[in-house]
Amino acid sequence: MGLLVVDSLSKRFKDLQVLDQLSFEVEEGSVFGFIGKNGSGKTTTMKIITGLLKAEGGQVYIKGRKVEFGETPTNHLLGYLPDVPEFYSFMNAYEYLSFCGRVTGMNSTDIDRKATELIALVGLQDSAKRRIRGYSRGMKQRLGIAQALVHDPVLLICDEPTSALDPQGRSEILAILSQVRERTTVLFSTHILADVERICDTVGVLNDGKIVLGGNLERIKSTHRRDTIALTLDGVSLAGLDTLATELRALPFVERLSLQGMAMLVDVKSVQEDGQQLLAQLVEKRLTLLSYQVIEPTLENLYLDVIA
């Protein structure tokens, strides 16, 4: 059994079925990328996991303990970073983390140690005594991660922590989450697929209230791998490229062919065997090849395949 088990969750808002028998597991020590377009039900799921929203069907278990709506006893196992964290802006970072420590029942010695440790972890040492009201969005996200880790949770839930950040801010948050994985399991909700590929080892793609693709990311890429060759030719007009594409699609080893501008993406049965035949066709037609590249599967390609 995983650290987090979501079993057959259902949730409807009026006429909209947001979650439909949703099931997935998050293994201990992993960084799980919870992926889906805006409005797909990611936040709804996380609110149910934290006991903030009542499901209409199904169960959630954290470390084998059932999550209940309301004041659930599993919440001491969780750290939670919402997409837009709110703070007492008159406090500074150290005061806020100390306050969070007192709320969780920590003693003053542990509070001081933990606040100092987490401020260093999220890179706020130089701003620890500044009022939070003067923090940038990225600094607030970093402080939000720190507050979620004060009580050493077994599961850290982050709801789209990078969605409104600039590239530098996104990079900083992802670097912090990469370090955090050494101390806790992470459920990372996002619609930014590049972020998932950077730090996640397992994923779940949510669509129409269900997981439509899930598991170890590298294993998924291997299982859904297609042998795709990207070709760029010299001296061929758009009309000529269309004609060539039609001819190549008729070849028995070509499974799919698409055009992206002046580039041609060709799916074949085997790159090793069919790639040479494809090149032979181009040589026979006296075409000049500018580039020949074997395309590795990406999460974006897989996502578009299952969402389409």
C-alpha cells in the first residue's frame, strides 16, 4: 500500500462531475506529479486529501489511516502549500515560522532550530527579518514551503507552486522541492509539464475526473515509446513537401507522418531497420538532407496523446 491511497473518489458540483471514481497511489519517498489542465479537479482532490472538502464517494488513506472531512486526525501527517499562500504580513519569516511551530505544539528550542534550518533550506536567510508584506511572489512561495515543513510531515502537498512565477522563481522553487524529497514524500500539482519532467519520478494525468495515464515516468516513456524520426530537407517548397509526405505515407514501414513547418516527423516500426530505408528513399529522389534526428518521447507528447 502506498503512503497516500486515493480510492474511487467522486465529487460533483451541481451538474459538473469533477471526480469520477478517481484512484491512484503515491509511494513513500517519491515526487508525484499530479498533472491536468486548469479546472480538471486537481485542487478538488487535494482539498479532499486534506479534509477540507467532503467527497461524495470513495476513500483516502494516508499511511494507512483514513482521511475524514473536517478535523481529520491525518492532518498532522501533512504539509500543505496552496497555490496562493496567505501570511500575517506584519510578521517576518522567522516570526511566522515560530508561530507555526507553536501551533503544532513544538517547544521553544525545537522551534528555534527548525525555523533557522528551514529559512536556510528555502534561501531566505538575507530576508528573514524583513516583513512578509515586502516579499515577492517567489519569496512567499519559498516561505510557504518552509511553513509546510515545520512539523516534519510525511507528505508535502504543493498546489501549482510555480504557475505564477517567472522562470527564475520557478527554477528556485523546483530546486527547493528537489532538496525536500530527501526528507518527505511530495505530491506536486501542476499543468507545467517541463516542471514535472525536471523533478518528478512518478506521475498521474487527470482528465474527465479519472487518471488516464499514471506510474513511473521513465517506465511510461518506455512503454509508450514510438520510433519517430525528424527530417529537415533543403531546397524543398511547401508544395513539394506535401507531395513527398503523401508518397512516404504509402510506404509499408511508415506508421504516421506529420509536418511541422518545414520539418517532417515520421513514425516508423523500427528506427534501426526502417531509418535506412527512409534515407534510401530520399537519396533516390535526389533530396538534400539537412538534419536527421531520432526523437525521444516527452511527457508533453504523451499528455497530448491521452488528453486528445
